[in-house]
Amino acid sequence: QVQLVESGGGLVQAGGSLRLSCAASGSIFSISAMGWYRQAPGKQRELVATITSAGTTNYADSVKGRITISRDDAKGTVYLQMNTLKPEDTAVYYCNALYDNHYYVWGQGTQVTVSS
């Protein structure tokens, strides 16, 4: 099994930056794709970015050019570097991982609040 723990959320002013981390534990070498999703109040959870084991990335149109996903497989960690943050980026950010090419696991989430 795999467990995920996110960190790095907080309060930041518009235009600022944050770096989120998601540390995996357990069978980390069984992890293939990892990703970040977010859920704002009253809205559905949505994709932010994903990264495969080969390093192929995919981004939501709303974050392209501002947000970068990366991973360190030796540490079992995926990062989300968020720059030029906007109030509409305010949400709970969740980490997700696919392992054993079959199972999905979610972290508990970390709050990001961007003030205008």
C-alpha cells in the first residue's frame, strides 16, 4: 500500500508563490503516475497537474505557465511549484498517486488561500 501526506499550503497574497510537497510512504516503487487536484468551496474537485513515471506532464489550462509539477522518485515525493497565484487558485489541494498500475490513493489535502 501507499500513503500520501501533503504539506506546504498556507496564506499568500495574489502574485505570490507557494511550493506544495506530497510525500509518499509504503510501496513507493510501485507508484507510476502522480498528480495534484484541487477543490474550491462549492465546486467539484478538478485536475491541476499530473506527471507520469517517465516525466510526462499534463496541466489544466487555467494553471499553464504559472504552475510546475515535478517528482523525486528516490524520495517518493511530488512537488507543485505555484507562481503568480490568483485568488481563484484558493482551494484545498490534494495529492493523488496510481500504484501497482491499478490502485489510486489520495492525501488528506492542504489548504491554499490567495488573498487579493
